[in-house]
Amino acid sequence: MSEKPFSLVYYYIPEDRDDLTMPNAFAVSKLAEEITLADIEQTFPLQGEYIFRFKYKYNGASVWLDLANRKCKVPKVDGRIILKVTRKVPKYLESSVAEVSTANIDNFLS
């Protein structure tokens, strides 16, 4: 019986005061060399819409790379996939947006 491959993807969300030296992680059921941006978007464990930036070495310097092609294989640094994740809607606004939407519906129905 062969075991299914899986890879850990490390991430941190700066606005949540996460620390890159102690990242969060989630598993993707593929070898790291096969993981695409679409795989990251589909398996990311938190609800919501996010922007994913991948740590990448360019000319010896670490940079954060934004990918536009969802079929593109994601870069690795020292054999690891490392993400800096940003919410498209800031966490502190999520509840406010829901309250405003509910209030607008109530006003409309009144």
C-alpha cells in the first residue's frame, strides 16, 4: 500500500500579528514540486478571500512574489513553500460589513 504524497505549506498573516519565525501550516495532497496557486486557493484552511504572496529568492535577496497564473507552480525557498497572506477585506471590517448589510436590508424591508 503506497502512501499518498502531501506537502506542508507554511504561512503567516501579518495583520493577525503572526510571526514568520513561527508560521502556521496546512497540508496539500501533492508533492511540493506539483503545487499550483489554484491548489493553494482551494486548500487554504481559513474562510474569506485572500491575496497570497510567495517567498522567493531573487539575486540572493528574499522577495514576496505575487502570482497571477493560477496554473503556475508555486516557488519554494530552501525546499519549503512560504506564504505571506493578506485578507482582501480586513478582519476588523468583516463584522462591520455584515452589520451594515443587515441594517441596509432591514431599512429596505421597512
